[in-house]
Amino acid sequence: MSFGLTEVEWIVILTSLKVALWATLVTLPVAVGFALALARRPFWGQSLLNVFVHLPLVLPPVVTGYALLLVLGRQGVIGRWLFETFGVTLAFTQTGAVIAAGIMALPLMVRAIRLGREAVSDDLLQAASTLGASPWRQFLTITLPLMAPSVLVATVLGWAKAMGEFGATITFVAAIPGETETIPSAIFTALQIPDGSSAITRLVAVSIILSVGALAVSEWLARRMKTGGV
């Protein structure tokens, strides 16, 4: 069933879902690591790390995309090395779209997870340590379960941000049909066409349905966690 969507629009939707899913999966462990580091007692360089993590949140997305081009583009500092050494190109590819979306989602995910970690009482961890629990055991059996709702929120926020990312993505990977064209870039392209209103309406409707669906699933999982069902 096409639901009134054209083949091109289905490709755009599937590309968006794929990019958002991979961006969320790849960014989540990174966000957990940064959040745990920032939630610790102050250490040298913590302020710089905090600024680095949250920079994409305050910079214009186009600036972030241009910075990615300078660093990871074919002629970039790292991008040139990746191409000459491994033959890997990130700019204007779907992998690059995943990276751009993940970087833009990272600050939101870190903030949510950090709040969850800061809500975990250090007294519980000290008691577990007194009973002989190693740091890894404390993390797996105490910290992570108590942080689970915040990790869930971070996952939903990251996915939603990745789905809606436009500025950094279109700057770093453009809007190549079938490769890097996502729902936001397809809507932008349709805005430039005189008869593009019908396509815009369909894509906006899909965006709303996906967003509401994600929120509904996250609410259901959160309730299950509170009742011990997950």
C-alpha cells in the first residue's frame, strides 16, 4: 500500500528512518560516556569537555556542517587521511549523514542522561563498594538501571533530532536522492517547486505520525519501567 505516497517519497522516508536509527544507535554509547564523565566530581578539562559536547547545540547547524566539511571532507584534515589510507569518503554519503545527525543529537542526549546520572545517590554506590562490588558491577546493577528512564528519554530525543536534522546534514552531505535526501531536505526542495505543496503535505503528515508514534512508544516503555515490566 502506498498511502498516496510516491516511490520517491517512500525512498526519502526510508532514508530518513535509516539515518536516524543509525545516528541514534551510534551516538547513544558516546552520549552515555560523556554524560558519566560530566556528572563526575570536577576534574581538569571538564569545562572544556562540556563546551565541546554542547557546541552543536548553540552553533548554527550550517556552521556545524561546514566544520564537518573542513574536518571530514575529501580535502579535510581527517577526511583526506581516511580517503588516502582506506579509500573512505564521508562527505556527501549516507554515512556522513549519520555522522552529522548524530553530532547534532549528541548534546540533547548527553543532557538527558547526565540528569539521570546526577539523580543516582552516591550513597548507594558507596554502600555497594563497601560490600565489595567493583565499579563495573556498581554501574551495571545500580547506576544503569536507575538511569534507564533518562537513557530512554535521550534515545527518543536523539532519534527525533536526527529525523528532523537539516542544516548540518544538507551542508555536509547535500540532498542526494536515494542517498542523503531526508524528509526535511525533501520538504525544502519541494518548497522551491511551484506544485510541490502536495508532496510537502504528505511528508509533513508522515513526520507528525512518526514523531507521535515515537513519543507514544517512549511513554509506554517509561510506564513499563516504573511498574517493573521491563
